[in-house]
Amino acid sequence: MLPYLQIPPFELLGLKFHLFGLLVALGFIMGSRMALLYIKRHQLKIQPIHDAATLCLVFGFIGAHLFHVLAYEPESLKANPIRLLQIWSGLSSFGGFLGATLALTIYFKIKKIRFLPYADGLMFGLLVGWVFGRLGCFTAHDHPGQLSDFFLAVQYPGGARHDLGLYEAISTALLLVIFLVLWKKGFNRIKGFLLFSTSGLYSLIRFSLDFLRAHDSIYQETRYFSLTPAQYASIVLFFVSVIYCLHLWKKQGSY
């Protein structure tokens, strides 16, 4: 089993840094660079990617917080309605995806730029960034799972548990490998296919992993009819991804 490591923050030039924040920042930087690399390889304009990175960062955080509060802690609004504006207080990955997607959709429509040629590059960047981000979650141990004797379980205080941050980091790394294999096989010729095929696979992974989330008295996870909000979002994402994959394959042609 893995030890429960708690890495204290360190100071540099009078500023305090946490490993979680550093990994998230590194993920954003590396993800942006990989998206640019993909776009350059496909000889597309670079500026939309710079704009997209900023939009994803800003509206991703806004969407992540709103979804977390509304879906996971709606009762907290009764006691403190201002919490909806406290963007640092609680984040949800699917809310981040939704916020970023809405912002990008509006941006590409206003700029009258076709989204699909850029879609796969954005997914490439997201996958790279997500590996670092989930490793950050692992260092913070903020996604505890059920008690377990699995060899990758982490020795949390009170007993060894699954650590879903670690599991998702590993799963996303595997998705990144699949993405690269499909790219090498030429599936990037079907614009948007890599985005939706990878999204569909991610939805299956996330839906499955959430069954491992803790639900004992120490770590409570919000559920509706035995499923988490993220699992309902995963179901929607899966069907949307399958529909778009079939549509793109039919429209742009198989080979």
C-alpha cells in the first residue's frame, strides 16, 4: 500500500506555495503548450488557442464552483448565499468542463471560427494538464474512496482507502496514450473524432471510479438515487460523445 504523505507548503520570496497549486499550474502550462504543438502541426492559427486557454481557466473555475455548490452542497446556500460567489470554496471537474465548453462555444461563434479543427488539439492539452491536476489532487488527498486493501490504496488516517485522485491520474495517462495512438493511426483526419472518442472513454472511467467514492461516516459524498452528480454528468457525456462520434464518422468518411 501507499503511504499517506502530507507535503507541507514552502516559502519562496515571501510567498507560500502548496504542491497542489504548483501541479495544477504546471498542468495548465504544459496543457497549453501541448495544445499549441498540435495546432502548429496541423497548420492552424495560433491565437484562438491562446484565447481558449484563458477562457478555459477563467470560466472553467467559475463553472467548477457553481456546479459543486449547486449539485453537491445546495443546502449550504440556505445558510450562506454568498458562498455562491466564493469561487475558491469547492470545485467540481464536470462543472469546469461545462463552464469551459460554454465559453469556447460562444467564443468560436463570435469569432466565426470552425471549432472542430481545434477540438482535438484542445483535448490533447486537456489530457496532459489533467494528469498533473489529478496528481495534485493525490498530493492533497481530497478525493478519498472506500476502505480497501488494494495494493494502490493509500493509508489514510483511520484505515487504508482508495485514492481517486491517483486512480484518475493513472487513467488519464492511459487515455493520453490512446489519444496518441489514434492520432498516429490517422484518426485526426476526422476533425473532432479524437475529442469525442476520448471524452466517451473518460465518461466510462469516471462513472466507474465514482462507485469507489467514500460513503461512510468519515467521508460523505452527495448522492441522488445512489449515484453522484458526476455519474449523471458522465452518462450525459457518454451519449453525447457516441452520437457525435457516429455523426463525424458518417459525415467526414471512414477509411
